[in-house]
Amino acid sequence: MIPAGVLTSGAVLVMCRLPFSTVRAATDRAGSVVTVPPRGGAQLEPAWNRRPPPGFEFRFSGPCQAHGQVERERWRPVEQGLRGKRVLVTGGTKGIGRATALAFARAGAWVLAGHRTGDEAAESLARELKALGEHHRLVQADVTRRADVAALAETVRADWGGLDVVVNNVGVDGGVPFGEIDDAEWDRLIDHNVTSAYLVTQAVLDLLTDGASVVNVGSSVALRGRVNGVHYTASKAALIGFTRGLCKELGPRGIRVNTVAPGLTETEPGAGLPPHAVERIVGMTALGRICQPEDVAGAVLFLAGDTAKYISGVTLNVDGGV
């Protein structure tokens, strides 16, 4: 008999005519993703050659085809442990931040979305969050200013008393040749892409529960560099260093600190670039498409959830395999 094992969402288990000892060795670690490749022209077992629904894990118990019939199969939801968690998302009304705020709310978390300007995006998000529950709210704050960040932290303290997840999502781009960058442009990117994460995380430090999660939204360009974006590259690389250092300091409390590093993301139609530029970038990806905000949100929820409880200090690329 094959001992109980687990396939994570999206994985495919293929059972075939293999020696029983081989199958057992491949499946005796519960929680691992298992693929048993066919050998010697063996026939695949059709009952196993499929994917579980998204967000589900696949548990099995039974022998391989060479040893009789499969006894049972069942699906059950994968629990990320996000229900009831108190989550702060900065830059939460547009693009990646909006997709992340809504994803947390749909997972049962309580969401506070920070935003700088009161506009239609904020109003529409407020309506969507209200439809998902009564615990969600929006707070207007410029997280590059210490006074605004302090007020944001006090709102969290007064309303919730603590935080389980912080998503430092605020960020801006800049396309300027290095020789033309002035102090104001340099400061604009550093303030939004690095200083905001420093200010917000420090302000809520005593509100973070032991075992909390901090997720910073960086960029895969930090690992590659970009023409006409030296200041942008530098700011996102600094965020990786911030993540690595902070995870060491907060580790004794069980607090995890990680970064997601998206590639070019379609936060607006065409990602704000000419079609030929988008086509060139998409052509560099293994998956052959542009990143969507929901792709990044999925990575954020993974890092914030219980299935990533031993992951800290990592930079998780979400770039389609560039």
C-alpha cells in the first residue's frame, strides 16, 4: 500500500507500473509534491493523471496500477490560516495593492487599505470590501511622511489592537537616464520604494503579533538592472537588503519578513507601455504573458499564510520565468 501523501495545488500525480519500493520511497514524505515518471513504456493510470482544483490539496491512499485498484481519492481545501487575520496593505486602492487587499478579504482576513488620495479608486474599493465583510476599512495617509504613518498606526491600534500581516506595497517607477536624475527625482523613488517600508514597519512594530508576517513588494528588476532606471533599480535592491536585515532582527519573535519581486505588471492597460515594448518583454518570459496584479497577490498571500511559516528573508520572483 502507498502511505498517505499530499499533492499541492496545481501539481499532477502520475501513477504507473513501477516497483512498489520505488513508489513508496517517492511518497513517504507527507507534504511533498510527488511525481512518479513512467519507465519502460509503462501505462499511466488515468485516474491520477489530472490536476486538483485551484486552492485545494489532493490526498490519496492506494496502491499503484501494478498492485491493484486505487482505494480512494478526495480533495480538501488548503488552509492558509488567514481567516480573521488583521492585515495592513499600503497603496491598497490600485493595481497590485488593490488585488492584494481584495484577495485577503476573500480569504476571510480583516483588511485595512492605506491610500494617499481620495478618488474613485478608493471609493470603489471601499464598496467592494464592504460587500465582503464589515471589518474592512480604508485610511488615507501619505506613508512617506512620518506624521501620517504615526496616525495610521494609531488607527490600527484603536480599531484592532494589533496586526498579523503588513504588506508594504507603496512604490513608484521612474524612467530617467542616469545623467539626468536630479535630487528631487532620486528622493521621490527612495522615499516611496524604501523609506515608506521603513516608516510603516517601524511604526507598527509593537503592534505586530509574535508569528506575524511582513511582505514587501519589490521588483525583479532589482536583480537584473534596467536602462533609464538606475534609481528605480537601486531603490528596489535596497528593499531586498531591508528584508534580509529585518528578518534577522524579528526572527526571535517568529515574525517572518519576505519580498515578492514582480516583473512588468499590467496595473493599467498595456502596463502603460507601447505595444511593441510589452511584446518584447512578454517574449522574454517563459510563460509568454504579462504579469497580472492577481499573480502578485497570490504570492503575497502565500508568504503571509501558514504554509510559508518557515520561510523568511526570501525574495520570491513573480516574473513568469524571465
